[in-house]
Amino acid sequence: MAEPILPSEAGPDPARWGADQHRLHRHLLRQPQLLPQGASLLLAISGGQDSMAMLELLRTLQPLHGWTLRLWHGDHGWRPEGSQQALELAAWVRSQGLGLHVERAPTSAAGGQAAGNREAIGRQWRYDRLAREALQQGCRHVLTAHTASDRAETVLLNLARGSHRRGLASLRTSRPLFGPSGGRLADEPQADERRREDSLQLVRPFLIFSRADTARICQQRRLPIWHDPSNDDARLSRNRVRTAVLPVLETLHPGASLRISAQAERLAAELEQQQELLDLALAALTQGSDPARPTLSRPGLLALSVAGQRRLLRHWLERHTGPGLESQPLEILLSRLVPERGPGRLCLAKRWQLFWDRTTLRLIRDVEGHG
């Protein structure tokens, strides 16, 4: 098992920090809950420029913040050179007096899948293994090195798809590692283990830096970089945006990636505020509701504007059943709830069923899978 980087192993003195360390330090001071003082952090290290830059800056900030750093690397086994790169990365980490835990995916993982599907399967495998390692090592914070450039690519792709505002607020600075759409560990843990899972936070402290920043940091500090050829795969939409779209925007408006990322952060904050207001509105329409069989007042819902009905109903469904209805099924449901229509029923995902009469909407889960 890889040895952690302990706070006692002091790094460079803060007086010798460069602009990048001060920039990250100020960011963390403004959001102290992001990486709390003295926390145990699990860093996902790919060997690419972003994760190497993140490791370098966090190492220099560590003595002041008192973190314990643990490093993890996942080898998907997709590329012949992947295993050799993992060995080289581990050797470099050891040369720095650090430790790295390396895991290799099963040979069957994502085998024969199309590029896009393989990426999704690989992402789920990484988060699953990171969660296991975090639970084993007592880390509540799992760190990835996503940058403002990654976030800008996601925003542009989601914008082109006509995404809801939540899609434009993607790649949040911090979120539960396992949320309504984040999956869970494969072996369906018991209640105590599930509570431990739910405490895990996925943190992206490097969203204030662009990919150009991380390249500069690695060059200035002479950090080794292991290139992943999949980043050049033109079959992946993200890579095409990265090589053909963002460079044009950066030429027209230097700093575009950082500004797009900052806008996504503002949207995320606004959505969080809206969620709080929706919770207050729901409280008035769900009084006395049994948590096992949630109910919602139909007259109270229909007293709202159509936009308010849409937002509140989506929020209520997501709270209890996970991912909500897509826009078209939601509109069909609302049309069936108008006052002149009578009782009805709708089958939802994960064995949930929605029933309604003249006064009440009621969610019931068919645990046995019947009906």
C-alpha cells in the first residue's frame, strides 16, 4: 500500500511560493469547506499535465494546511504503453519520497465498446475504485484535476445539445461522489457502508486554472508528463471541441475558458439557491407526507404557473426517485394533471409508480418488482 504524504514532511516555505501557489491558496481560503484544514485527501493522478500540476501545488501548500495526501493511479489496460507509463509514474513518485497506489482495470472492462461508451465505463470504474480506496484510507475528499478548460468543453457540448441549465453548471467545484445520477459501488453495501459512501466528496480544486496554466506549471517546475493518446482521438466529441473550437474562442477572446468556467460556477450557485427555495415551496405542499410514500397536493401544485408546476414537480420527483423525467414526458404528465382530468397512474424508473386522484399525487415503490 502506498505511503501517504504526511503534513510533517514540510515542503517549500510560503515565502518562496510563486503566483500559482498564492492563487490556489487564496481560492481555498475563500472556500474553507472545499479542502478543510487537516483533512486526508485522495488525489487521482493520471500522469498528465493537469494532475501533475495539481500534485505539485498541493504539495507546496500542504505544510500550511496540514493535509495528509494519498495518491491513486488507475490503468484501464486500453493501451499497450499504459502499464509501462504506470510503472514510470510510480517510480518517479517514489523518487520524490512519495507513494502511489496503482490499480489496473479488469481486462474485460469496456472491451469492444465504442470510444464514447468506453470513456463512460472507464469513468465509472475510476470513481468506483477511488471510492473504495477513499473508504479504506479514511479520506472523505477525492480530488480530480479537472481544469477550467475541461469545464468550458463540457459547457459548450451541453449548450450544443440544448441542455437544461444544470448541464451548463456541470463540473461543480465540489459534489457528492455518489449522487442521484452518480451510481454506487457495485456490491450494494449495507446501511453503514452506504452512509460512509454518501459522505465522500468529489472535489475539483483546479477549476481556477486553464490547461495552458497547467502546461506552464509543469514546464516551469520541470515535472514529467505522461501523454495519453486517447486525448487525440477525433472520434470523441470532447477532443474535437478541445482542438478545433476552444482555440478559436481563445484567439478571439483570450481567457475564454476561464470566463466560461466562471459562468458555470455562477450558474451552479444560482441553481443551489433555487433548490433551497424549491425545498421551502415543497414543504408547504407535502405536509404530513409519509417518507415511504411521498405525497404532493395536486390543487396546490396546479395553483402555480405552468413554469412553477414544471420546476416543482421535477424537483419533487428527483428528490424521491433519482433522475427526473425528461422534458417531453414531464410536459405530458402535466397535461394529465389539469383539473378537468381525473385520476391516473404513471410508471417511473427504479420501480417507482406515480398515482394521482383529485387531491393528491402519491409515489409508491414496487419493491417486489410486480405491477
